[in-house]
Amino acid sequence: MNEALLNLIAANAAFVGTHFVMSHPLRAPMVKAFGEMGFQIVYSLVVIAALAWIYFAFKAAPPADLPGSGNVGWIIATVLALVAMVLFAGSLLGNPAMVTPQAEEQARAEPKGAFRVTRHPMMWGFALWALSHIVIHYSLRTTITAFAMGLLALVGARLQDHKKERLMGDPWIEWKSKTTFWPRWGLLFTAGAFPWAVGLILFVFLSWLHGPLGDVNAGIWRWF
């Protein structure tokens, strides 16, 4: 493995590792040292720095060094990306995992929309988006980065359950009892009009954007 790919692995490891460490074991001491606002500033600066490292390391790595999985891979990736956008869109409404004054009330309510599928639709959306890039089998730089983002999403979701249960208590325990970590794919089409409408818009726009930004036609645009 060449130096550029090793640098990319290090960049992704730094991004994932700092997320986990600052969000969990170091969060309390950092908030105590810097205050809530100061913690958010430091957290954001570290994230931006790690993302910049990933960006430059990604650009320096070989763009296409794997054989690819052909049209079958692209079809699977397109379906995964669409589902990812639907789940992500659904996570924007009534999500008790977000920092909001209504979080406890939302946790005690009956799950609706994408939360009937999984209590972590945003994280699963990121994970499926990552998987959609892996199955294309296009380049090691894409696989390395996508794997890191998928790992961050799913392990982060598990850690979020523990953190929210500790911070929120009974409301989150009740929310866990009414929802599932693993998606119930049979309920995907009952997620509601908003997730599907917004998810389709995001899917069409972002897959189109893949062409001018990534020089690779993705999604439905690959066949147009």
C-alpha cells in the first residue's frame, strides 16, 4: 500500500477517533474546562481539521485502482443511496436524539415516519450511503473513506443509545422499547410522504452533483 493511501487511512482514523473520544469519554471534562460553547467550538475546529486532512489525502490517493463491480454494482449502489436519503430526510422530523427542548416529549410519543423503521434513521442513512460507495468497488480511496464513515455512523449510533439513556433516563428507555436499532425494512414504504418526497429530491440532486464534483456519473444519471 502506497504512502498516499496510508495517509488517507490515518486521516480517516483521526476523524473517527476524535469523534468518539470527544463525544463520549472526553466530553464531560472538556465541557468542564471550556464550557458548553467552548466545547462546541473546539469540537468543530477538530472536525474541520480532520475533514480537511481527509480531503487532501483523498485527492492525493489513486482515483481508480479497482476493477469495479459493473452495472450490477451501480444498480445496488443506486438503490442503497435512495434508501439512505429517505431515512436521512425522515430523521429531520421529531427526532429525540437531537438537542432540542422537545426531546423528552418526542421520546415518549409513538414512533412515526422513519422512526418506525429504526430509531437511528440518520445514522443508518449515513451507513447505507457509505455502503453504496463500497459496493461500486471503484477505488481503494473510496472504500477506505466510506468504510470509516459507515463505522462512525453505526458504532456512533450504539454509543448514542448509551449516552442518551444516561442523560435522558426513562424517556430514552421508553423510546428504545418502542423502536429498534436494526431497521425493519418492511416498514420503509410507510415512512411517510415527507421522507420520500425530500429523500427523492436529495437523491436526484446529490447524484447529479456527483458528476460535476466527482467526475463520475452516479445514480440514475449514469444511464442518461
